[in-house]
Amino acid sequence: MTVQQTEELAKLAGIKLNSEEIEEFAAGLDEMIAFCGAVEGFDEEDVSQRSMPADSLRKDEVEKSLPRELILHGGAGGCFAVKRVVK
């Protein structure tokens, strides 16, 4: 990936990068693209399945929940009261 392409990508993403960061990102993106190309040509014919098949998961079932009044007990105006974490 060229420096110019990286600058354009950063601009489109709304990311401000200095010239040193652009050079670093260009090299890193080049490596990632090359890796993706290597993975694309990988023959997975003899690879065993590692993920869980979707049909082995439990079915979603509606269950009775706690009463709303109990859950919101002590809340203000029907809402959960939480500690502020953003200034």
C-alpha cells in the first residue's frame, strides 16, 4: 500500500496521522494485505472442523422473567440508576 493510498484511507476514515504514522501504517497495511493474499490461496480440504455446528446449539425459548416492579425497585422513574462513567 502506498503512502498516498494510506493518506487517502486515513482521510476517508477521519483519522489524522502525521507523516511518520502514515509511513508506519502503509507498511503495516501492506503486510496485512499480503497475509490475506497468502490465506486466500490456502487449501482447507484436509482441515478438520473446529467450530461448533449451528444445529448443536440449544433452541431459543421464551422463559418467564422477573416482574418489572422487582427489577426496577429503587430506580428513579422506571429506569436503572447507574454511576456516571463519562465526564
